[in-house]
Amino acid sequence: MKKKILYGFIALLIIIQFFRIDKTNPEIIAENDFIIANKAPEEIATLLKNSCYDCHSNESKYPWYSNVAPISWLVKNHINEAREELNFSEWGTFDAKRKGHKLEEAIEHLEEGEMPLKSYTWLHDEAKLTVEQKTQLMNWLKETRKAAKEKKETPTALHLNNGEKWIVDTVTNLGIKRMTDIIATDIEEGRLSHYAAMGGQLSIEIKRIFEECTIPPSDAHDQLHLFLLPLVKQARDLEEVEDEMDAQIMQKDILKYLNSFNTYFELSAN
């Protein structure tokens, strides 16, 4: 009888291995990422990546034991719940109230030692935070929350800086120039796939600006963000276009929009 139970248990374990979890991470949109949006210093970014991002982002790295059911089901469920509670990859989609609330919660969890979970750090040594690291991370989160409270409401339309153009950095200026050159390229008739490739190149350049831009949080930074957001959608739409005439119209619209950059922004003369 005991052997039958044992054999049945083994058979069940074998069968459930065929029920695999989906390890595909959702698409990552750079401008929505918490680290990029808040220009976290490299040291802070490393702490967040090691201690938080595996569960609370769209950058989950599944460990070897996530290949074994039913442990894999528990891992997947934990990640899903963590993302639902707070997904750092979708920070840019939160409104100001939710951002403030989530920052407050994060600080509280760190202060009370609730995060990162002990069950997680037991298997991921790199996620453990020393007292100094915990203090450093909490202080940065508090500063970020304070800055968010003091920040003016983001304008909803592009405008000049009291009649003057906003000053941008070299990274942004070169990125806009590269995008203008890309979108101005002539494409032969019947080459629809080239428009999709063009949209992909634009997306790469936009991502580079979001990641490498050195403009500190300011009205100029907000205005640049406001300018880039429509480009994100335009580039994606061009990547997915299915009609050549639509693609040609999109190309002209994007070129016109990029040419308007110099109406609002300029590179510092220094």
C-alpha cells in the first residue's frame, strides 16, 4: 500500500512537470521605469535592481528552481502579486497620488524590515541589504518623495520659458538630430518593411535619450518629457503600420513634429 502511494506521488510529480509557467516578461518601456524616471544614482539603482526588481518589475529573472513544479507555480504567483502591488517598470503610468503612496509604503517596509522578504534573501544573497545600504536607500526614497511633493504640477502643453527656449543637453540634441535624419530618409515604393525598421530605429533613439539624458529634474526636463511622449507612440505606430500610404503620412507627420523641436529647445552655448 505504501509503495502504491509512493509510486502515485512520484507519477503525480512527473505529470505536473508538463504544466510549465509562462516566464515571458511584459514589454519594458524605458520612460516608465522608476530608476530612469527618477534619475537614480548608479549605487541606488544597483540596490533596487538586486533587492526589488526581480519581483516588483517586468525584469524578473527566474531561478533554476522555477523550473520545478509545484515550486514554479508558487514563484509565478508571488511575482504576479508583487507586480500587482508595485511594478517599478510601470512607474510612469502612476498618477502623483499613487506615486506618493507607493514611496511612503516602500520607506515603511524598509524601516520595518519587511522588504526584501527574508524568504527571498535566504535564496538570493545579493538581495540582502546591510544597515548602511538600507539607510542609504531609505534616505534617497525620502528625498524623492519630498521632491515629488514640492514639484509643481506638470504642464499639459509645450510652452516657452518666459519667451526663451528651454536648454537641453548634448545627448538630447544629438538624439533629435539622429531621429530627424532617420525619418527624412527616402523609401522606395513597395518597401513597407523599411518603415517598420525606421520606427524601430526611432524607438531606440528615444530610449537612449530617456536613459542617458543629463537634464536634472526641472521645468526643462518636464517640457522635454512632454515633447518625447508623442514620439514614443508615433514610433510604435510606424513599427506596426500595415499600409504603405499610412506609413508615408506617418513619416511626414513625425518629420514635421521633430522639426518643431527647435521652436522650444536649444543646446546650451557653454
